Amino acid sequence: MGTVLVLTESTPDFRKELESIFNGKKIIFNEGNKTDTIDDETAKDIEVIFGGPSKAFLTKCTNLKWLQLGSAGANNYVNGEIPQSVLLSCATGTYGHAISEFMLAYTFSMFKKLHLYRDQQTAETWKGIPIHPKSVQDAVVLVVGLGDIGGEYARRMKALGSYVIGLRRSVQDKPDYIDELLLSDKLDAVLPRADIVALALPGTKDTANIIGKQQFAIMKKDAVLINIGRGFSVDTEALCDALEAGTISGAAMDVTEPEPLPPGHRLWKIKNAVITPHITGGSISDTDNYRHALYLENARRYVKGEALKTQVDFSTGYRIFRE
């Protein structure tokens, strides 16, 4: 009988319910991902992992059957880190509400120039900034990636009166909060219309450098770029060039390439850029509750031999859509 390893933070109620689901199995609660404390013999017996173990530790887990990630993206685990015979599931569906609220904050900060006024506050300067603020009412919002996170942002922007265009990689029914739904290959065609370009993409070979010099050149001069997916979706040097030249109005980035953004990089000093250190999906109490609920639902399915709710397709890096 294999061991269950939990590497993420948990609550007493979650631990009790997990123990009930895995009745009889040994469960190790190793919060903080401190796998260096786990000996090789114990690692060999691990059947299930909740969390994001290192590649080095995974090589020791020779009897692993299921890895449940705590992240929405699975790009670090689909390129040979684990055998494709292992079930891999992600935590998509648990971050949308929290990250979309950060995206709203970025939107208003960039549209109302709050970041520039913060700079003035630091400098103890009392004067208006000669740049007209924009309104989200009737703004054209292009959401690239309509998964849980992108969809929640699109829903909120539509409620605020924006015109929302959604891009996704596959054909699906159009949600009510989307005005236009297009496939990803139409990106360049719709970029010139967008006041906001919001990227909510996983890290795959198809999402690398989708925004670069060519794309910045066709965007509106007063457009804003928001990226909360993966840093390598944007050509960082082209972004810096576009911001410094005024090719676009501003950018809010929770992810960068490289990441972390090193000291001395010119992006730090660009006034019309807002940078946060990949924290929009950080530990938030209700996010943890959603994530725990998903863990328990998938655990029940695993024990019963049923399909996992958020199983990842190794060939694409995306989850397989199922209820």
C-alpha cells in the first residue's frame, strides 16, 4: 500500500477528510515542500503527491501513480519530469477569483495613472499629470486565454461595461460575458482594436513570445498590456522598447522573462510599467479552500478509479476538460 505525500499547507479539517478518503494509507504531511527530510526508502513507496516537488525528488519516487499539483499551470511537469503513465492533475479553477481581482487592480491603476501618482507621492509632488485617464466603460478588452483566470477577468470587465473579445486555442461555445470569441491565430488581427491586452496563458511551446516587436507595433498607442500567465509569453526587450518609445501606454506584469527580474534590468526603471513578483495567485485563505476542495474531489475520484477533474494532457500541457 503506497504512501500519500502532502507538500502544501493544510488545515485540520482537510487532513481529517483526506485520511478518511485514503482509509488505511499512510499519509505524510510535509508542509513547506521540505522533501530533503524524506529518505530514499520512503520516497520509493510514495504513490500520490499533493504539491509541486522538485525534479530531483521525483526521480526517487519510482512508484508514483498520481501527482496533484498546487499550481494552475503544469508546464514544469510535462517534458519528461515524470512518466506519462503517471496521472498528472493541476489546480486550475481555484485561482480565477483571486488573480482576476489583481488584474482589475492593474487595469484601474494603469487607466487612472495611479502608479504615476504614487511616484509623485514618494517625491512629495502635488500636481496633476498631463495624461488623460481612460475609462473601462466601452473599452475594448482582449483576453488571451479563456481558462478559469482569463474567464473570470473577462466576466468582471464585461460587468463594468467593457467590450470583451476572447481568444482561445479550441472551438467552444461563447460565454455570455464574451462579445466576440475567436481562435488564437486571430491575435494579430484583433490587437489593433484593443485598449487592454490581458494575457492569462499557461507555459507551452505555443504561448512562447506571442507578444513581441511585431505585435507592439500594431497595438494602440494608448493600449495597456497585462500579463499574469507566464513571462516568456512576452519578449521582454521588445516590451521595454515599446514602453520607452511610447508605442504602448503601459504594462502591468506579475510574471517576467527572466524571472525573477534581476537587479539592474531596465524594466525596473520604466515609469509606465507596474511589476509584481509573481504573487497574484499567492496564499489567500479562500483560494486555499478552493484548492483543498479540488484536492479532496480528485482524491475521491482517484480512489474510485474515476477520471480526475483537472487531469493534464501531456501533449498540450492543458487540462482535459471534464466535469
